[in-house]
Amino acid sequence: MREEYLEGMLESLTVIEEAVPEQLRGLMGQATTTLQQLPEPVKDTLANGLRIPLGGSYQRFFMISYLDNEILIVRDTLGVPEVLTRVETSSSSSVVENLEYNS
């Protein structure tokens, strides 16, 4: 089978301040200050995630190793497995159920 990527999503990181080593706290403070100085439209875009259209420019081939109602295991051309679990999403159509898999 072939998998084609149409859109990528970059989401902002969530950092637990207590987990940051003391040596990096100054750098984290500088990064936070820099992010706060960005224009509001840029901050909103970063907060909501940045969508990157890929237009099908990235694709990969895979083989389904296992499939049931909750789990999908696929292997790439090198045999490396990837385990995905089903996540139900809201559907705009009452006829077609919209389901996604997350890895």
C-alpha cells in the first residue's frame, strides 16, 4: 500500500518549567521573552499550530501486519513497525464515519 501526506502540522511545545535543568533556564527565559515579543497574528498561528501543505510531495509504501478495531500495525519497506491506535473524530457527514489513527 502507499501512504501519501497532504498536510503537515507543527504545534508549539509545552515545557514543564520544573523539568528544565538549571543550566538551560536562562535560555528558556530568553526564548519565552522573544516569543512574547512576536506580533499577535504570529503568536496566534503558533498557538493554533502551523499547517504546512505538502501537496502529496511525501509518500511512503507500507505493508499492514495487523489490523483490528483499535490497533493498526504497519511496516515500512525496511520492515520497521509502526503501531497506530484508532481515534474517533467528529464527522461532518452522518453517513460516513470519520476515523483516524494516531501513532
